[in-house]
Amino acid sequence: MAGLIQGAMDAIIMFDSNYKIVLTNLSANILLENDDALQRNVLYFLAEESASLIESIVDKGLENTNKGIDNYIPNIIKVIGSNEKETLNEGTISKYGNEKETFYTLILRDIEERLSAENEISFLTKQTEYLEEEIKELTGSYGIIAEDIKMQNVLDLVKHVAPTDATVLINGETGTGKELVSRAIHDASNRSDKPLIRINFSAIPANLIESELFGHKKGAFIGASADRKGRFLLADKGTIFLDEIGEMPIDLQPKLLRVIQEGEFDPVGSSETIKVDVRIIAATHRNLLQHSAEGKFREDLYYRLNVFPIDVPALRDRGNDVCLIAEEMIRHFSKKLSKPIESLSKSDKALLLSYEWPGNVRELQNLLERAIIVSQDGSINLKTIVPNSSINSKSSEELPLNKIYTTRALQDIEKENILKALKETRWKISGKNGAAELLQLPPTTLASKIKAFSIERPV
């Protein structure tokens, strides 16, 4: 019995009806910071509120002599050691003895580490909820702002394919929001309560990709000091997003093909076959069919991935969406950086519409954040931020007086100016806030010029 008591990890303190300690184990001595606590009053080691709680439990036990005490203590017990160290504990108290002699056993367990972990979990949970709300505030449907018909078509495709388990291949330039589309598909699917696991092939060294995807056994290669689960196993019952799939080494592609066809794989260094149920969404900025013709991508894998293709348009092809996205981003960064910013002016919008956006939405985000950081008096100067904006501004607003333009050059300038006006007004020709009003031309004259310049509205 003595061996069991002394070897226990919980602190065990026995005391009599006068609260005098009659026995402690090693864990209790550490908790009380005292190796000679015998015959000391146990209440001396407790904070006032905890001492009162123990007294009330003991008093109730004394009043009811026919029944013993065997209680889980409902509140946290705060212990103050001889060296003033304070600890928070959970515990139980029990009573044994007879009418002549009564003893109590107090068992305490330090819960500081558990409380700290619970607080950290609570903090991280709240932080995650906050970040999710921030994302919702920044973006619209499925996290995507889309009024342009091309992007609306993308959202329609998402709605159609999401409820199925079909493999999806998302095509689009870098920075167009392919990951947002993949998340939209997952969130609208029957797997939305399961994980969405992402891997970017362009961001991982080629020699580590197999282990990242399929996991490995301990000792499978130098540095494999423990078993590791791969992304496919982590995504089981959920979705895996294979970003920049065109960068996947060709020698690993048969293994991916096997997962798509059979739903199974072998971890690196293991002969064990693992079965998984994973929905696959891939994305690329490359022409995979051309890539396969060059011998850099398996043609059979391409056709397995290309079950349901979705083409995400470039930002320059989305018309007024660039202005809507910019306004949402300005509101977001203005709040984040605590710098109130005025709404975009007509000239700002014209500047955004005239730029080609080779970096797409990602470039727009970076430029706007920079513009807000250097902003003054609540306004941003996009001309100093958007590349080549001074050239665009000069060509459309003020022409050098000392240069002679040919008729063809003037026609090109006029055509470009009309296109900018049409984009600014979302191709509204006449009426209030129409392109004709912006250009200060009669609507019939503008219509004739549009026909003469063979200007067609993008589909």
C-alpha cells in the first residue's frame, strides 16, 4: 500500500478531523513544496476560497455520520506551496474511519498544462473564426467577386460539378484565383465537412514530392526518422487540390494515375497498399495537352484529370470586375491598416481598366496594399503604383504638343479612347452615365464610330 501511494503521480494528502496532515506522498511533497508537512494544517496550504470549500465538504460529512464522503471536488483547488508557488488542481476527497477516529484523503492533480492547452485551443479557434469572417468580408459568392459573364459562367460550372465526385481540372493564368475556385467546389460538395488538402508542385523540391503525396515509412530514405502520413491519406473522405499539376515529375505520374483509377497507393518504403476515398481537383497555368506532346506530361493522366475542365478568365478579360474587386480590397486593407480611404474615382477606374494585369488578382492585391500603405489624407495615387500608368495617362489624356501625328495614329488613339470609355461604362452607349456622355458625343455619332472602328463587345 505504501508503495502504491508513494509511486502515484497524483498528490495524495491524508488528514484527520482537525485538518492535521497525517500522510503525504512524494507528489504531494512537491506540490506543497515541503518534505515535512506532517501535523501541519492542510488548510494552510490552500488559498482562502479553496480552504473554505474543503471545510464545507468536511462539515457536511461530519453532520451526516452514517454516510461517507466520496466526492469529486466541483471547483478548482488552488494550492500555495511553502515557497509561495501557486498551482491549480482538480481533485477528489473521501472519508473513512469510525466514530472515534475519522480521516480524509485529498487527491489532487495539477491541471496548469491542461488549462494552458485549452486556452491555446480556444484562442486558435477564435482566431480561425475571425480569419474566416475576414475572408467572407473580403469576398462574395464562394469567396469570388464576379459580375462579368465569363466569371459567372465559372460559378455556374462550380454549381454543376460540386455535388458530384468528378475530377476537375482548373485552367488559368497565375494569380487568377484557381485555388478559390477549388475551395468553392469543395465547400459546395458533399465533402465540405471533411478536409481540403492542398499541395503546390512548384513549391516543393522534386525529390520530396512522392513522400509529401503518399507518405513514407521510417528509414525509407536518409532523414526519414519516423513514419509520415502523406497528403492523400490526410485528404481521405475529403478533397485534395493538386496545384500546378503541370510541374509534377513525370516519373511520379503513374503513381498518381493509380490513385485516380484504383483509389490506392503504397507509401515510400512500404509494401502496404492503402485505400483512400479522395475527390481530386487539379489546377495548372500550362497547356497540358501541349505539355504532353513535348513528353513532359502523360497523355493518359491528362485525360483522367480533364474530366470536367473549368477555364478561369484572366483579370484583364473580366471587364468591370477589376474595379469591384479593387473596391473590396481597398475596404479590406483600409480596415486592416487603419487607414480610411476614399472610393475610387472615375480616373482611377479607367486606369485599372486600361492596365493588362499580367499578374492578375494577386498583382492587383499587392499593388493596392502598397498604395494604401503610402496613401495620404485618405486618398490613393494609383498612377504612381500601377506600372506604365503614366504612359497610359499621357496617351489618353494629354498628347505632346510638339509631335505631329498621322491620321492612322490619331485613329488608333481615338479607338483606344472609345474602348476605355466603353469599359468604364460597362458598354452602355447612350443615356445617363453612358459612354457617349463621358466622351461628350451624340450617341448616334458614337455608334457610327464604333461601327467604323469595328469595335465589338467581348463575349
